[in-house]
Amino acid sequence: MALSIKTEEADRLARELSRLTGESMTEAVTQSLRERLEREKKTRPKMRTKKEREEEIRRLKVWLAKTRKNYDLSGPVTKSEYDEISGDNDIMRAWRQ
């Protein structure tokens, strides 16, 4: 496999790191990429599995069925009904504590 370094700066940085660590340029670049990749993985949201997405959809369907059963949604929704349905009341209670 070949990796072509196209800029003078990238070449200079790889050579400097190689000299500092005593590693070959290949080892220095590989280790740097491995470390950067690990840092990036930690900062990005974890991709959910198909099973996790299906479980979330199931929970949403249950919530929606419960909401439809407990509230008359054929007309306008009052602010208090909206707050209760959306969970805003729970958020406000937790915030006050």
C-alpha cells in the first residue's frame, strides 16, 4: 500500500515526528492516525444499531398511542396540555429543584 504525501508541510511534520520518536515515518504516521482516529470517535455521537433504532420507534409508537388515547386532539391543544404531553412540566419541576 502507498500513501502519497502531497504537501511539504505534511512531509516536514512526518519527518520531524519520526526523528523525535525514533520511529520510522510509516510507524510515526500510523500511530498519529490511530490516535487521531480514537479522539475523533470519542467526540462523535455513537451510531445506533438497528435494534436500538427499532426500540426507539417502538417506544415512540407506544407514547403516541397513549397520547392519542388520553387527549382529544381533534381541536386546538391548550398550553397546559402541550406542556404535559411534551414533558415541559417535568423539565420545569426538575429545574426548580
